Amino acid sequence: MDRLIYTALTGAKHVMDQQATVSNNLANASTTGFRAQLDSFRAVPVVSDSGLPTRTFVVNATVGSDFESGPIETTGRSLDVAVQGSGWLAVQSADGSEAYTRNGSLKVSDNGLLQTSGGQTVQGDSGGPIAIPPNTTVDIASDGTVSTISTETKPGPANIIGRIKLVNPDTKQMVRGDDGLFRLQSGTPADNDANVRLADGALEGSNVNPVDAMVNMISLARGFDMQMNLIKNATDNAAKATQILTLS
């Protein structure tokens, strides 16, 4: 009886973990540039000296991300950019390290620095931030070049002030942090990639399919109920066995 309970509990626990992941994906179905999280589990036979390996436990295998591109929607806003195909924008995370995102909703901070909507400073290809002069309009080219035009003189000349660092490392070497940003497993900064291109005046949406996420949640809920029924059956069998032993 106890063996059945432990086996069912491992399945129920990991179903709950996967349900939490799917819920987080569904909550970010409208988050710009979000990459769906994937949970992978595997069954491990329980080998004992007293019998055959007829039982299996569920254990974590890998936790990864779905790197498929999301839909691109035109916004017409000059500070909105979407990465076309593979590639990432380099930003500075809260701890000062370099991280990568697909969120191209940019803004100019009060200090004149180019940042994402989440407040991360966009990195230039030279390694430092990109400073935007006051009283200017910003234009971002497909290769990440940032230029400004003064609004005080008409017509004003365009001045190139920097280039956004665009990278395209192997996704197998990337891990998601608790802040939602991606980094290389080695912890080293990725190299610039001149082949990465941006679409200006557009944003990339989340690659989460809400319908698939809802169906997956229903399937996981049924799987959890099945594990709970196994535990209930084990309890009932134990109670009946106790009654038989009492009568004998």
C-alpha cells in the first residue's frame, strides 16, 4: 500500500509543478517577446533487492524554453522594434551583468538612456549604454543603428549616436533567469551578430498559444485527479485489509 502511495505522490507532485508552469505561460500570453517555458519529466524504474522493478518514479529531466518566434504586430511607434527571426537584444540586468531579451518596447529614461519598458538599459555594440540627447526624435534602423534628429532646428540633420548590440547565440546554451531575461550558461557575454535584423515600428508578441495552454491545463488537472484516486484506492485497500485481519 505504501509503495503505491509514494509512486502516486511523485506523479501528483510533478503534475502540480507542470501546472504552475502552464499557468505562468498563460499569464504571459500577452507579454511582449515572452518565450514559453517547457517542463520535461521522465520515469525512472525503482530497483530493489526484494523484487522486480515493476514501479517507476517521476523525476525532473530538463526545464527549457520554446524559442519559436511570436507574431509581429505593427505599432507605428518609433521606439518599438521587433527582432526578425533569430536574435536577441542585449540589455543590462539589475545586477549589472549582460542579459538578453526579445522585448523591443523601448523608452528613453529620465537620464536620457535607452531602456526597455521593464527598465533594463539597452547595451550598445561598444559595450556601454546608448544616451539619447534631449529635444530629439529617435530612429532605429534595421541593423540596430540609433540616430536622432533635433526638434529645435528644421530641417535638422540626422546624427548617429550608437548601435544596439544584437546577438544570436546558440539557444541550447541559453538559460532563463528569475527576472525573465536570458543569459549564456557560461556567464560570458555573447558576441555581436551583424546578421540580426530589426523591424521598426513593430513588436513581437508572446509565443504562447492560449488555447493550447488551456487544453494542457485541463489535461494536467485530470492527471492530478487520477493520481489522487490511486492514493484513495490505496487507503481503501488498507482499511479493508485491516478489517479482514481484525476478523481473523
